[in-house]
Amino acid sequence: MVYLDYSAHTPPDREVMAAFMNTELDNPGNANSPHAYGMQAMELVKSAQNHIRDLMKAPDHEVIFTSGATEANNLAIKGIAESSRHRGKHIVSTPIEHSSVSAPLSYLQEKGWEIDLVRIGRDGKVDLEDLERLIRDDTVLVTCPYVDGELGTIQPVREMASIIAGHPGCRFHIDATQAFGKTEVLSDIADTLSLSGHKFYGINGSGLLLRRKTVSLVPLLNGGASTTVYRSGTPAAGLAVSLDKAMTAAVEHLEERNRLVSALNSELRSRLSEYRKVLFNSPEDAVPHILNISVGNIKGKDFQQALSARGICVSVKSACSVDNLPSRSVFAISRDRKRALSSWRISLSHLTTTEELNEFMKAFDDCLKELENG
Ligand code: PMP
């Protein structure tokens, strides 16, 4: 098997798993209990929170541990919308959001919120002039993915933040799920920011929302006290410690891992460009971990299935999106429905080897012949 779907999921580091195991085994107490074992567990959760805040250079934010980015995105979007409904019910988002952002927005739309989607330019990036035009006095929230999970495009979030800063009642939520560990840590400009452990060798089921302390949220879950009023439930000490460990490794090794992945990406681009029918959808300045392509008019799903039959795992759009609809990101850069329907994504890791790329290229060649003749 050759795994080239690291943007959907990464295997946890052994050290991360060990941190989880040891924390859970050595700390039998409930972190909310006011006794020695409880306080010991709470101390670990708090120290993970403090360390993550330092790592993310976010002294003005609270770290809210969640079950992943889906929960963090829901908490930020519904939480901000509900808590600012007296000020306005207008939200600006993008057409390239993950379903964990677009679905809560659809939910809010049904409840009477007005949602506008900013235009994406031919470079795959948010059109800043359009953003400026869309923000109104009653806009309470703007959302954007820092890195688009389909193409790997890095969005101009800093420039977006400058525009949003001109509207003091408007909050900025950044979905950094596909960005963390791949590009610069950037939290100073975000009112809320989500990420997920299983995208950077942490444990699936761990994630967080950074919340600027001046931003209030209506919580998703109602329950007892915890480390925060925004997320009830017994704090999961093992997950908090393991997330901290995975985040620390991601930041420490960012440059060296990116160098490895960039070399793999260049190699792959150069070998695939020998095929006349291959169109590259990822821009050259995307994160190197993602290479999205379209091959002739062959549907992305058909290519994925043919590769899967040969033990190669790639993805069509994101794992959580609806099948058989054209990719919105690819449509935005190409305005070509067929190209958007035939796109698929190879995602790389520092763990990927040249041998794996060789195996992939051999399978790619076989699949192309089979699908062209089929
Ligand atoms: N946002 C983006 C951009 C994602 O790629 C994903 C995962 N595919 C999510 C949010 C949801 O993350 P989780 O799996 O942690 O719920």
C-alpha cells in the first residue's frame, strides 16, 4: 500500500501516543475533582494550555480543547453568531470552506442569518476587493480557511484581517486545520482559530479552538464546569498533553519537514508533467504537501478507485465532502466544470519516500491506460 492522503489524516507519532498513554495511566483522577489526583490532572491540562499558547504566540487567547476541528469550527461560528445576534446577522464566508464550516453556516442561514460568499480569484485566493465590498455595518463574522484543503492555496489572511479591523464589530474566524505544521503559525490576527490533532501526527479526537479573550461565545454543549465555560465535560488530560506534544513537534520540525516535502512535490510535478493530459490545479505557491491535478476528462472518483485497486490511497476533494459534485476550488481557478469534476488530490508527508513515489507513478501510468481505453 502507498498512502498519499496525509491531508485527510496522519498517523500519530509514537511519542505522541506514548505521552497519551503515560498521562492516562499515571493520572487516575478526574481533573475537575478537588483532591490530589484531580489537581494533578488539572495541572497537566493547564500546563498544556499554557505551553500551546506560547507555541502559538497567542497571549491574548484562551485554548479550548475540543474533539477536533469540526467541533471547533461549529463552536466558533454558531457561538459568535448567537452571541452577537443583537448587533447583526450578516456573515461573510468563502466558497472553499470545509463542510464543518459551510454546514453550520447553512444551519444559521435557515435560522435567519444572511450569508455572503466572497469571490475567489483565478489564483485560488480570496478577492480582497470583493471582501471589502461585502462587509457591512451588521457583519458579525468573516470566516476563511488559512490553507485550502483541496489545492493547498495559502489564503491572504493577514490582508483580510486588515480589512476586517476597519469594522470593530466584526470577528474573524480562521480554519487553520490544513495549515498548522505546514506554514507559519499565525494567531495574532484571528479572533478564533481552529485546528485538529490528526492532521499533524496527533491523535484523532483531539483539537482546539483559540478564542481571543474579548470574544464571547454561546457554548455548543451545556454541562458542568471545566477549564472553560465554553466547553463542558471532564478535561481529557491525555489528549491535551498529546496535542501539545504533536504541536510542539510540528512547530520544531516545520522547516526541515517542509524541505523534504518540497523536494518530493517538485519530483512529482516534474514526472507528472511528462503526461500531456495532466493539468496542475494547485498553484506553485501552495503548501508543498498538496498536489491537486486533473487528468483529461477522467472523473476524479474513477481515478481514485483505479489507484485504490492497486493499493494507492489518494483523495477526491476532502474525505467529508459530497461525491460527484465538481470541486469548488478547482472551478474557482479554472471556471471549467469538467476540470473541476476530474480533479483529485495527492497529499504528501515527510514520511513519504521516493520508492513510494515510484510505485505511485507506475500505478498512475497503468490506471491512465486502463481508464483511457475503458
Ligand atoms: N477543516 C478542514 C480544512 C479540514 O480539512 C478538516 C478535516 N478534513 C476539518 C476542518 C475537520 O477536522 P476534524 O476531522 O478534526 O473534525
